[in-house]
Amino acid sequence: MFVTARLAIQSTPLAIGGLCLLRAAITEQPDARFSTFHDDRDFAALGLPRIVQQHASRYTQRHTVRGLHFQAPPHAQVKIVSVARGRIHDVVVDVRAASPTRGRHVAIELAAGDWTQLVVPPGFAHGFCTLEPDTEVVFRLSDFNEPSLLRGLLWNDPALAIDWPCGATPAQVFDIDQRWPRLADLASPF
């Protein structure tokens, strides 16, 4: 039987200010495992906003590329990303106009079994490449999706120097993700 005591969620900062990983304490026994992915008290203590929407997406092909997406103000979002099935090569690019790290990116692997979550604040474009077939990605959002405010950055802009696991030939890139501007042409709202 699991102990249901409140488990603390820990935050680990990444190389670009504002980005972090969330890891919750895990209780394990030989035949089971338990963890708390979300707790409003822990999120508030970490300075994270309340989550108002959650959605998931599934990709049948390995090396499907999505992104690089963000939502513009006035409904910019904190996005908390995790993987429910499979693995992804997750990429976050700083698109803040006055940031000293504008155009730099952080890339990490997220996998279903490790229960790690990536926090992507406003001012960053987010994308990923699936590393396994039938990968499912979960998004927890601080504001509701507003299609008219969806913006993006071209996934393969050479200026970003992203080393995608699929190289220059993904198995699939959605049409919308092939039409985003390059960093040099992006009018950032941040």
C-alpha cells in the first residue's frame, strides 16, 4: 500500500534562465510506483501559475517533428510538457526580443518512464521530435489555447543550429510547422 503523504515537487533550472525541469518524489515498491505530477501548493511555492487546461497529442511515426510553437500575448502560456508514452527530443528556443540568449536553445530527452516535466514559460518557442512510434505528449497550460494567437519559428532554421535526431529529413512535419518564419524574420511579441 502507498503512503499518501504530500510529496514535494522539485525544480531544476536549465541552461537558459526561466526554463526548468520538474521532478516529483517517487514512492516505489516491487510491483508499483506512485508520484504526484501536480500540486497547486507546490506549483505556487515554485512560482508557477495555475494550470487551466491540459491536452495530449499522439504521433504514430518515429521522427515526427512538431513546432516550434508559442502563444502570443495577451494569452501567453506557461507550458508544462511530459511524455505519457514513448520518448521525445524536446527543444525550447528563446524568442524574447531583448534577451541576451535570444535564438539559443536547450534540448533534452523526455521519456514516459521517468515522469520528468519540462516548464516552458512565455517567451520561448517549443518543439520536439518523436524518438519512438506511437509517442504521446501531454501539455499542461496556464492559459487556454487560442488558435488566433498561435505563433511559431521554423523548426529547421539554420540560425538555430538545432541538432534534430532525424537530421534534415523527418518522417513527418505538419504543414503549419513548415510555414513559420525564421528567427531573423520573427517579430517577437515578448
